[in-house]
Amino acid sequence: MLRYSLRRVFGSVPLLLLICAFVFALLQAAPGGPLSSSEGGGGAAEEAMSRMRQQWGLDQPAYLQFLHWLSQLLHGEWGTSFNSGQPVLQLILERLPATLQLASASLLLSILIVIPLGTAAALRKRSWIDYAITGVSISGISMPIFWLALMLLYLFSFRLGWLPSAGLGDIRASAEGWDAVAERARYLLLPVACFTLVTVASLVRFMRGSMLDTLDQDYIRTARSKGLPRRAVVGKHALRNALIPVVTMFALELPRLFLGSVVIETIFALPGVGRLFIDSVQVRDYPVLMGILVIASALVVLSNLVADLLYGWLDPRIALGKV
Amino acid sequence: MLLHLTRRGALALGAAATLALTTVPAFAQPAPKKGGTAVIALIQEPGSLNRFLTTQTGAILGKMVVEGLFEADEKGNYYPVLAAQIPTQANGGISADSLTVRYTLKPGIQWSDGQPLTSADYVFTFEAYANPGSAPAGDAITPAWKQIESVTAIDPLNFSVKMKQPNPGYLELFNVVLPRHKFDGPVVTNQHAQSRMPLGTGPFVVKEWRTGDAIVFARNPHYRDSGRPYLDQVVAKVIPNREVALQGLLRGEVDTLFFPVTGDLPTLLKAQKEGNPIQVAMQSSKSWVEWLWFNNADNGDAKRPHPVLGDPAVREAIDRGIDRRQIIDQVFGGLGQLTGSLLYSGWAAVDIPATPYDPAKAAQVLEAAGWKKGADGIRSRNGVRASLRFQTVSGDRTRELYQQLIQQNLKDVGIEVKIQNVPSNVLFGAYKDGGLLKRGNFDIAMSRDGYVIDPVVWAGKFTSDQIVTAEHVEGLNVMFYSNAEYDRLVGQAGSIVDPAERRKLYAQAAQRFAADRPALPLYSSAWGWAWSNRLGGVKTDHWLGIWPLAADWYVAR
């Protein structure tokens, strides 16, 4: 199990590099650069621009820029942002709390909702509960997240005035202690609800399907014919096995939560990593972009590893290499 | 919703705008209360607030912190801020040969850390500018800086600047100043702590910057006016979604918006009319103008005139054939202004009215010049069809709307226009990258420009020494316009410092330009500000808007 995991992690390093090189090449190929201005441009700017180009190493060929960046990275140097002059790592770390709060709250809520709801739908196949859950799920998948976010905002914030519309807290007055926690929760309620709804919508059908498959298995029939109570059959035998594919899905949600919250973060004005990414794309802030991409790629690898470990726990046959 | 406004609705909005403009200054002056926080919704977060290194948003918000020797009012007239007076030849501030300018600081001004502001800081600022290791690129660093030969301190309050040649932009200099005591040496790049959160002499200091969330400005304890600022704090809260920011303003979650764009103004004016607790003030002077750039040469060859646009009659017909009022009424809900002047903004503005819409006259001009209508309604002369490409940055839906209006207008007078919009880097790209403008590979291009305080750079763009060639790729005259009289007038106006004399020369140059029509002004965008009734003391009479005068803001209720 350990050897298997280690092999996977080290095997991912070249993959990570490849992704980085590919992304770097894409960025270079995109029109414009960090110094391109959209319109106009005076006479003085040209001179300043060539100075900056030199300072940032943009006058070098692209592959040299990439190799330079790579060697710096291996020395623990993540570089500084073109846009703000701040160290890249610090910029990302500053943005991490908002993203993590949003992501972990949504993920936790999603898990708590998806498992019972999906199970219930499977146990009462073709009942009104099943149809209701499937209906909500399909409309959730079909709804663009930005639309959902704006509608929630419109209803709860602009129309009813129950919840604040933007940011992480009241700017005019700062709260302390438990009040601050309560305030933060109030500000995060809408974005978390939005994110959770979308995640639940896409995963609940998966949970239902997986549970249905499991319930058809021979060992479930055996357990039933042994006369085990229904609760034990579903809770002990079926659930654990039905969770295996669902766990993969949840693990793969992790990187999506890291970057996929761009829309939510933008609409609700949350200072998260997703927005840092988009802002950096807009000004072609290569060092920041590369920093975020390295972390995101690492996260993909890591979450796959997490999925593997969870497999081993849920199904010992996988850890022993018997499947 | 903008597009569904009827002409009547537009008139109503226009009236509301006028009303807003007239009622705002009429507010009675209660004694402003001290304390409180104002919240600015910031739609795009800048990377830095230091005008030495940054432009646009950061540079403008930075004005609450770092002041210039001089600032310009809404009309572009300079007034002294950190300087004691405006140097002129009459008061001895400018030498007889116009080459040396002496600047005098107001006495007793301190940096927000309590250190005195002295001429040594200005000497240092120039050293930093001139150091090859520095990267000055801010709004404050105008081409006028290039004319500086040396800066010398005379005493703590006086310093003299020697110019390489008479520098008409001497009031633009030192729009920013760096605190010498905060730097180890004159190399200033965007990685210095001062670059992001600069120290200044203004009413506020940058207290905290939580990226992606908020920039907190706090009262400067050492501000020269002990009564102001009234507010304890101004917080710029980053709200990237414009719709959310607008709603936040209407609901009182934020106090003002950085900044409303033209498309927001009808919404804001309507909201004000419906009783939302906000004030909307329209800028009375003209702001950015949308220009039609004509290619006066044949495919980048300055010696050969453009086969169609090279004929002054065609340019005149286009000028008369476009219904500019229709663009403002149908696309912008009646908001915006018209001008016919190259120099429509700033202290040297020349008032030339826009050419009236007269398609009959346009057709007549073309007819007289020998452009005859063909079977398809498009004119031609000697086998050359009056067919032109019309290009701007692609993806701008609003522009596409009035491009179509113009296309129809010109079709009516017998000129065919083909809309072929391209990405910005294709249109504005460098010569080596084959940029369409730089290579003269276009017929009519459209972009915004010309909103300037001083015309020296702007008017200088159209002189013949700025024509782009393979040897002179950094040239700015992409219209390939060449006129000896215009060259002489603008050249002269750019080499003397006397404002009255310069104004006269620029007025003549603008007349020449309007007669030659190497480019056409279409309309000037409406510009305005909106703030919550919670905020009092908001003034619009600074060139950069309401922000630099935040010292006067107070919590009204």
C-alpha cells in the first residue's frame, strides 16, 4: 500500500512538470502580455516598458524563462508578482483562508446531504421521494452557478434584506470573539449554500446509482436471507461498499473547490484563490499564475492519493493488491 | 435595458442628470461631524497605490495619500497643493530663458510619519526616476519628465529644476513625491514596501491592505489641516461584480462606487429618481472621446494618399453623413456630449461644435468631387469603389451597435463600410508584430482618446515627425497626417511655457485639424459619480473625480 502510494506520488512529478510546461506555453501563446495595454499608450510608456521587460526577464526566450522559473521553484523561490510586487507564496497564502472556509464548509455539508439523500432515493426507487430528489438534482445540474448565485443574492440580500451581499464581514464595524464567528457565518451562508447545492446536485444521483448497484449484489441478498435487520443490511453492508465510487468523486471535487469557486468568489466578493487566479490571468501575472497552477496540479495528485487511501480503508482488498 | 430606452426616456434621464448637477452644490453646510467610515466599492483591485509605479485605479485612489505639487481641477486648471504658488516668469519662478523653474513648498508640511517634507525628497524623486535600475511607469511620470536635466535643492523649501529645453509640462512634474527617508537608495521598483503602500502627505494613510478583500485608509495624524479629514477611515472594499456593487450602493452597504461606467449612469439616475438614497453627479466637462481614425496614406506609404480617404471630399462627406446625435440617443440613452474639437478637454480646450448631420450636403460634396453612384448605390471614381474597412476592438457589443448605425448612415450617402473588428493586440500591436494601425493596414479605426489636461503629447501625436515608418516604428501618427502649418503651430506651442501664448497656438492648430479632418470625434462619453446620502461633503471639482478630495467627506446621517 505504502510502496504503491509512493510510486504514484513520485510518478506524478514528471506529470506535474509537464502540466506546468504546457500551461506556461499556453500563457505565452495567448495574445498580449503583462505589459500590453488595451488602448492608446503614450510615447513615454514605451521606454518604461522596455525597462520593465528587462527587469522581469520578459526579453528572454520563453524556454529560458521557464527553466529559470523552474530552478527558482526548486530553490523554494516562488517569485514575486508582476502586478503587486509581492511574494507569490504570500499572496496565495493570504487568499487561502477564504477559499478553504468556503470549500470545507461546502464539502462537509455536501457529504452530510448527499449520503442520506442518495441512499433514501435508492431505497425508495421510483417513489415520489426518488423523483423529487432526481428532479431537484437535474435542475441543480442544469442551472448555471452564476445565475443561481445572482438569484439567491437577489432574493435573500436585495429583496428580503436578510443577508449581506458581499465580502467576509462588516467593513464599518468589526466584531470580536463569537460575534465575529457568527458574522462570518452570516456572510458565508449564501456562497456556501450555492456551492453546496451545485455539488449535491451532481453527486446525489451518483450516490443513488452506486447504492442501487450495491443493493443488487449477491452478498446483500445473502445478508437479507440471513434475516439481518434492514438497518444493518443497508448501514453496515451496503453503505460501505456503495461509498467507494462516491469517495472518488468527493476526492476529485477537492481541486475543483480550490479553483472552481471563481464564479462564487467573484459574485460574493470573497478574497479567495480562485479570484486571485482570474485577476492574474487578466493582467498576465505569470509568476502568480504559475504558482497557483503548481499548487492546483499538486492538489489533483494529492486528492487522487487521498482517494486511494480511502479505498484501502473501505475495501481492504485494494490495499492488499488483490483486485 | 439601456437599449430599450426611448427618446422620451432619454430626455427624462437627461433632465434628471441636469437636476442632479444643479442640486448637489446647493446642499446647506451643516458643521461636519467627525468620525465614521466611508466604504468605496472597488470593482477592480489595483496592484499598487504608488503613482510613481502604477496607473489608473491605483494612481487615482493613491491621491488620497500622496499629493502633487499641483493638482488640476475639473476643467484642467492647475492649482498649488504642496507648492506655495504656481511658478511663472512674472513671479520669478521661471527664468528668462524658460530653462530653469524654481518650485517653492508650503512651509510646515509633514509626511504622515511626522518627518518634514523638504526639497531633498524632490531631489531624491528625480534621482529615482533617472536611475536605470528603477521602473517608473505611473500616471504621474509624463513625458515632461524627460525634459529634466537636473534637480537641485536651494534650501529646505526651495528647489530648482533645470530643463533641457523649455518645458511646457512643468506643472505636471512632481505629481508624486517619494519619501527619501524610507529608501536606502535611488533604485525604486515595484518590490519595495513603499511601492505598494506609499507614505504621503495627504489626508489619509494606507493602514492595511488585505488583498482581494479591502484596502483600509486611516486618518493621517500629521495632516496639515488639523480639522480634516472628518472621517476616521475610508475603506475600499473589493466587490468585483459590478451588479452587486451597484446594489450595495442602493442598499447603503457601500457609500460610493469606484467607479460608475457610462452604462451604469442611466441605472443610477433612474434609481435616484425612484427615491433611492443616493446622489448622482454628472461631469459637466467632456471626458473620453471616441475617435474615427482615418488612414490618410496608402497602406503605410506616407507618400501616396489613400485611394479613397486621401480625398478630402470623402472625409468631409463622412463627417457630415454620420448622425452623432442618434448614437447618443439610441445607444447611450441620451447621455454623452458632442464635440468637433481635437482639443476638447483640459485648460487649453477649444470649443469647436460637432459637424451637423447633413446627408444631402454629404452626397453633394461627393458628387462634386466626381464620386458617382453605381448600380448598387455605392459610389466610385475612376474605377475606385468607395468601400472601406471599419475596425475596432472586437467583443464590444455597445460599439458594434453604433458601428451599425454609422454603416447605415454612410450607405445612405453612397459609401460602403465593412465592419471587421479584431482583438486589441491585432489593432494596436507593435510595428514588428504587424499591428494594423502601426503598419497603416486599415481604413477607418475607432478607439477612445484625447482626455488630457495639457495638449502637448496629445496634439503632438498628429505632427508629421510622428509618422510611423520602418525606421521610426515608435511613431504615434498612425493617421499618416501631414500638414506643415499644423506641425509649426504644435511644435511652437510645445516649446514655450507661457500659457496664454500656447492657448492661442493650440486654438489655431485645432482649427486646422478640424478643417483637414485626419480623424473625426464621434461623441464624448458621459461620466459621473454616485454616492450615498449617508456621505456629505463630496465634491466633484478635481480632474480625477471625487476621490482626491476625500478629506472633505463626512458622515451626514
